[in-house]
Amino acid sequence: MTTPTLHPIGIVLAIAFVASMGLLFFWMFRVPRPVPHEVAVVRRSVGALQRIVVPVSGRTISERAVELACRLGEAQKAEIILTYVIEVPFTLALGTPVPSEEAKGEQALRTARFIVEQHGLPVRARLIPHRYAWAGILDVSQEEHADAIVMAAGAGQPGPQEVLGRTAVEVVRRAPCEVIVSKPANRGR
């Protein structure tokens, strides 16, 4: 009767098997650190953003807001609703065509749609006439049951007296949902 000999390859394979099983059990039975309730609530609320309204203007600052909205909604594949509001003066009927503004709006929506499509998110674009931009934005957010509005602000002349414009102030004041205002830093100060 011959005694079995231990082959070095067999020993290495056995050690590798035992080590991998030990790592697997360690991973399976590891208890994660507890998450504070406040952190869990905040994380869940941001993860609940399913419809985000983004007003666009055709300026770079509003395109930044589109990018921000995409990044906020990327994990949960949120639908981005792009909105261009044509402010119709009171001297005209609300349904009066304004071809130059409509063309500008269509171009702004095309550019914004391209940004959203780069993120692979569902997107819809709305071009609407309204007396005030802020009222049009709020109407769209209510009609679409938006979870958030992401908008640009601070597109005016930089300076120490700069404040949010009327549109941003009214949207923040009256919105039925969360409002995220993107204002780029003033680099000239």
C-alpha cells in the first residue's frame, strides 16, 4: 500500500479555496454600519425625484441647470421636462404667434434635449406662452406633478448688489415642489 503524497499544486489550490471561502463568509456576515435616520430620510427624498422641470432660456447658465438636473436624476432615471416660456406682453392676446421667440425657444429646447439625451434620461420639451415666466414654470410643474424644479439664476450683471431675479424669487416662493436654484460663482470679485 502506497501512502498518498502531497503535491505542491494541490496544497496551493486547497489554501486558495479555504482563503476564498473565508473571505466569502466574512463578506456575507459583515454587518454594515448603522445609518442615522436623518441621513436615510435625505437620501430617500433625493432618490424620489422622478420628474424634474427645467426652465431653459438658451443661455449657458440654463444649460448648466439642465446638466445639474440630469445628474440629480441620473441614478433613478428621472424624466426631465424642459420648459421654455414665451412671455407674451399684455398688449397682445395670449395665443398670438411670436415667431422670433418661438424660434429662439425651439433652439433652446433642442440644445437642452441634446444634453439630456447624452445622459440617457427620458425627456419631454414644452414651449408655452404665458404672461410671466414664473407663472408658466409653476403651471408646468403643477400639470406635470413635478418632484423638483431646477433652474438657473444670476444671469444678470455681476456685482455686489446682485440678487435673484423676479422669476427665481417667485418660483421659490410659490412652487408646489422642491426648487433647486443654480447660480454660478462670480469670478470677478
